[in-house]
Amino acid sequence: MMQNILFIIFIACAIACNLIGRFGLENIKKYLHLIVLGFALFMLFIGILNYQGAFYSKNFIRVPAYITDVKSTRRYAGKRIRTEYSCTIHYTFTDGKDYYCEEEGLIEKPDENLSKVWVSRDNKDVHMYSPKSALTSSMHNFMLSGVLFLVTIPLFIIHKKKYPRPSAEELEDASIIGTIFAFIGVALLFNTNAVVGNFMRHEEVDYFNLDIFVVGLLIAVTSIMVVLHSKRKLKH
């Protein structure tokens, strides 16, 4: 748990430094309530992903395993260099036979002393982490998200008192940004339109696509509301 908290703090500090360098400290102070809200929504989304991963793998079988061929690759992600890891997992399934699978694009370095993995009953999916650890991580994500949401409330109140009425320029900027995010949300909905079809046909829905669909829907609805609110305020 402590390692995850330190990692989150490190990422938050890195993002904060980047935002201060790009937009200036005064602008960061002005929109701090929105930044904290964004972090809260992000942690909520990560918590949902971890919870779904735990729910999906709750019936996985623990089997003996070991790791070989651990490699690291440095890739450019935007303007930054990111390290990704790959490895080969060898495991013995319940039928007594040995199998292996290759993992690529891992963000964290795999544990080379790994001695067990969790495998689906049809022997198609292999997880290096137990369902219990995924569930624990999701609870930590939800708690952190809740704390950030609580912090957001007084920040919104302070911002409202300091800036009681937004300027016409700010309303126009909000309308433009809202329009851009509305298109992004709609694009995410179209890319995962199979979710609706599978749901209507009572077929299995991929969890990842479902998450993207929900996020796209939230982005689209929220952005459209921001655009309509900004347009209404500009008319008065």
C-alpha cells in the first residue's frame, strides 16, 4: 500500500510541476478546484477498473509459476520517455501440463521472484496479482477519490467567493473547451458502440470497452452542459 501511495504522490507532484511551468502559479491557484476534481475523477476511474479486475478474476485458480526473459524498453510518450517491461510467464495448470504466456507493455517491473499466478478456469487469462490485491487497490483508490472530492467542496466555495461572476472571455473559453471535449466524448461512444449492441442482445460485454463507454458518456453529457451554460450566461 505504501508503495502505491508514494507512486501516486510522485505522479501528482510531477503533474503539478508541469502545470505550474506551463500555465503559471496564479492560474493554477485560480483553477485549483477543477484540478483537484480532475484527480478525484481519475482515481475513481482507476478504482472502478481495479474493482472490475478483482470481480472478473475472483474465480481464477492459483497455480505455481516463474518468470523469465524480463526486458525493459524505453519509449517516447508525448514529450517524455517511458519505460515499459516485458516478460514470459511459465506456469503449471491444473491438468498437470506446463504452459507459458508473454506479457508486454507493463508499466511496473515484474517480480522476478514470482512463484504463483492466477489463471482463469478456461486457461485463457493469466494474472500476476491476486483478486484480493486488486480489490484492496480499488478500495484505496475509492478512499483517495472520496478525500479529494471532500477537498474540492471548500475549494469551490473559495473560488465562488473570489470570482463571483466569470468574465465573457472565460465563458467563451469554457464554451470552446466544452465543445472540444464533447466531440471527444462522442468519439469514445462511437468507438465502443458494440457495448450497447451486446447489452441489448444479452451478450457478454467487455469490461474495458464498458469503462470507455461510460467515460465517453460522462464526458459528452458534462461537456454539453458546460457549453449550454456558457452560451446562456453570454446572452445575459
